[in-house]
Amino acid sequence: MTPSTQASRAGRLAARLSARPWVIQGIKVVLLLSLITTGAWRVYLYAERTEIGDMRDSAKHRLDIYESAVTGAIARYDYLTGLLNLNPDVIALLQHPNDPVLIDKVNRYLAAVNADARTNTLYVMDLQGTTLAASNWNTPISFVGANFSFRPYFIDAMKNGRGTFYGLGTTSKQAGYFYAERIYAGGKPIGVATAKIDLDKVEQVWKQSTETVMVADANGVVFLTSFPGWKFKALHPLAPQAREEIAATRQYNAPGALELIGLRQIDRLSENASIVALPAHSRFAASASNPFRPEYLLVSRPVSGTDWHIMILSNITAARVAARNAAFDTALGLAFVSIAVLYVLQRRRIISQRLAMEETLQRLNDELERKVARRTEALSRLNNSLRSEITRHKQTEETLKATLEELVQAGKMAALGQMSAGVTHELNQPLAALRTLSDNALMFLERGRTGETQDNLRMISELIERMGKITAQLKRFARKSPPDMRAVSVDTAISNALFLIEPRLRKESVTLDYDRPSAPIHVLADANRLEQVLVNLFANALDAMAHSEHRQLSVIVRTDGERSTITVRDTGDGLSEAAQAHLFEPFFTTKAQGAGLGLGLAISAGILREFGGTLRGANWDGGAEFIVTLRTAAQNDALETE
């Protein structure tokens, strides 16, 4: 592409933009919104990061306090096991474990020390882990005689001289922290002294805080927490070996222990801080104040002298609300500044445009007066031409209406022509019977048999009445009349149409299946023309079944309140795809040459359109079906016409 071509395209683009000021305004608005959105988003990120950073720093300071409370509670009783090691009665009992006097003496000593120190339990075990004396010797949960050799604190004390352990008591079922220390005599180990202390007071203090504080062991099992629902629950899935060790030592032998809390890390902020979330509607949620899925700031650190980790879980909703407020304020500020700048620019443009418009206005006014004079003359000529065109259109419309009326009447005559043979047969039988009955009546009169004569005359009267009904129905059907829209009984219209084709039904051995609701249905239509449509559909159905072994004409009437349908089904060969595409086109027919003009369906569809209805054709399992849809008449209209 040459430079001249590029310059030409750039010039055309500039011309288009100058010709379409709304495009420029749109671009300005988009840029303005982008600026405000970008600025607000950056402020939100910065404010959120700052708020969470402040929360993290504050949490670290509070962790120091919480850790000191835990380590202080543990260290406060570190001397007790050493104290037991100095008592000569304890040494004597371990050397003579079956002496009842020593057992009673040491039991009472341990109970007194335990009461003064306010610990949970003090007890002494031999080298096999069997408890010889305990401070709770006179309680239902006495440790005396119990063997704790499987507990890690006993194993570590025997192996390393000292052992610690946190877990549920196997006898008391109360959680506690265990100190164990080996007892010597003559330079040889003779037993183990153990102190169990409660850390419940630490948890009680934590529960007064608005945040969740917890301590987890090396396996990630929470054993101290300000939220009771998390106690003895796991922060992450445990390895099979860890589960086996916990089960073997009965460390957390409680219902629901080791169940996953389900904390999921969203973002890692540093080595000891991250954003975590609980699953939606989790039963482990520490707070129900937020109905949505909350996210938390998790800050942790190791507990000195142990393999534990202490953690704080703080809801960051407040930080995000503050960040959103800062972003909203920023967006308002940017919007205000941008609107002020746009106002100044727009004001300057309006002033310059006004000056240019005043100069152009006079020139345009003069040109407008000249154009108005020319247009007025042209409009006068065009108005006269339109009047002539409207007159011609009205004449054409009247001609089309007259032609449609003639086509409707022609359709009636065509239907009557098709029914003529059957009607003639219907009239010939009564005429022949009339002749026979009249001759018999004369003979009976000559013989004076008046009773038989009266019977013959009564039968002649009934035959004449039947012939009158046939001819009256034909005359009514053939009558030419303008459309009269009113409430028409569907059952009456179908009965009248079936009456006209009844001879063909009998002659061609066609069974009739008439399925209609029990309640009468009325539709908005012209009764005579609706019957014409039905006669045409019935006749077409009979023609379609001319070569069928099973001949059944089905008429199904249904309504849904606003619309009513009349379905006419036959058991013929059905409609081909080509026939369905041209069904309602004038002069299209699937009948043999000379059997029809192909106007019946076209006229029927036109009649139904005048009624505000429709006509459609389709196939069903046994042949073809045509569905007439009409507006259902109101109940009061139907009552007026009945």
C-alpha cells in the first residue's frame, strides 16, 4: 500500500467522523467510562491490598498474645512432674507397688498437690505403664489400675526422659495436655510421673474475640479453637499413616473427629498468610452473619517448643467494603472531573457552532423560501394525482370483492354439482314411494278401506316433508348472501354440512366418527359460508378415500376458550410434500383431470381469513387432516343466536 493510498484512506476516515459527530461523542463516552472504570478498579485493588495488609499486621501482633497464653498455660505446670520425682513416698511406692499403705499415702498426696496446683489429674505409673496412684483415686473415673503404655507421652518419657501430648483422655473422655517425666532411684528408671492440665480457660478467653482462633497439631487437626464446631476437625486430608497413629493412640477418639473443615486457599499472600474460603452453606462456618460465601484472612505461626501451629481467621468482608467505598468515591471524583472538562469543551464548541449557525441561518432561510414555493407547486400536482389513484384503487377493491363473492358462489355451485347425483337418488326414492302409496290409496278408497287409506296418506305426508327438507337445505346452501358475522353453533354447521353429503356417505360405505365436547361451542363466522367450507372439506375427504379399503370420515371439535378447532380426517393416501407446498394455491389439485378445478381449498382459506380464522393441512397416522381454527364466540353472543 503506497503512502498516497494510506493518506487517502485516513482522509476519508476523518471526513466520515466529522460528518458523524455522534461517533466522536460515543468514542469520548467510551474513553471516559474506561478511564473511570480503570481508575476505580486500581483504587479498589490498592485499597483492598492495604486493608488486608493492615489486618495481617494486626493479626500477627494478636498471634503473639495468643501464643503467649498457650505457652504460658503449658509452662506454668512444667515443674509438677519434677516435684513428684522428689517425693520419697512416690519412690517407695514404685519400689513396693503392692504396699496398700504407700498406695493410700501417695493417692492422698497427689490429690492434695492437684488441688493446690489446680490441674486436671496427677498420677504415677510403673515401667509397664500401669497406674499405681492417681489424684482421682476416689472418683468414678479413677486412673488407678489403668494402663497407658500405648500413649505417646509415656513412650517418649521412657525413651527420652520427658514426653508431652495433647488428646482426649481414654478414661475421662476429657481433652487435656499431658506432661510425663521419668522417675529415677539409684540412677535407674523406676516409673513415670504424669500431669494432665486443662486448656479450656484459654479457649474461653478466645471465644470473647470476634475472630476465629485455633491451634492445630502437626497433622493439621484442630484441637484448640474459639469455634467449637471445628474442634478435632482436620484442615486438610490426613495421610493413612497419620490416621493409623491417631487411632492407635486414641488421641481424638470422639464422634465426628478428623472430619474435613473444607477450607480452600484462594490466594497466598506470604509464607504464613493467605486468603481462604469455606464452601457455600458450610455447616462449619464460623459466622452466619454473611449469607454469601465469606472469604477469610488466615495468618499462622508455629507455637514455640511444640510442633503446633496457631492461626487466626479474620473475615475480610469489612476490608472489601472499605475498598469498594474507596473505589466508589474515586469513580465519583473522576466522573465529576471528567464531566466538568467535557462541559467546558462542549460549551466552547456550542459557542463556536452558534456563531457559525447564525451566519448560515439567513442563507438557508432564503434558500428554504425558494424551495417551499417549488415544493408547494409540486405537492399540489402530486395531491391531484393521488386522488385519482385512490379512486382507481377503490374501484379495483370493489371489483375484487365482487369477484370473491362470485368465486364463493361458484364454489357453492360446484359443490352442489358434485352432490347432484346423490341428491337425485335421495329424491327418486321418495317419488317412487309416493306413486305407489297414492295408487294404493285410490284402491283402498274404492274398496271403502278408509283406515288403510289414512295410513297411506300419512306416509305420503312424511315423504313430502322429507323431500321438503332436502330441497330447503339445498336452496339455503345455494343462496347468495353477503357475509353476516355472528355467533354460529359449530354442531349445527357440521350437522347441516353432513346432511348434504349423507347420500355419498351411504353410497360409498364411509363410516362417520364425530367427536365433540358435551358443552355446545359457538364461533364467530357466517353460518352459510362456514357450512360451504365444511362441505368442501368433507367432499375432498370422500374423494381422497375413493380407492381405500377402510373408509372413515372423522370430525373432531375442540376448544381452549379463545380458539376453537374443527379437524376433518380421512383414511386416504395422505398429502405428498409437493401437495402440502401448494395446497391453497388457486387451480392446484391432486384429483384426476376433469374431477376438479383446484379452487375449493383456496376459496375455503379465503373465507376463513375473512372470519379471522385459519385453515391448514397435514398428515396423520391414517391419512390427511385439515384443521379449521376460528375465534370462539362470547357466551352472551352465543345465547342471543340460539
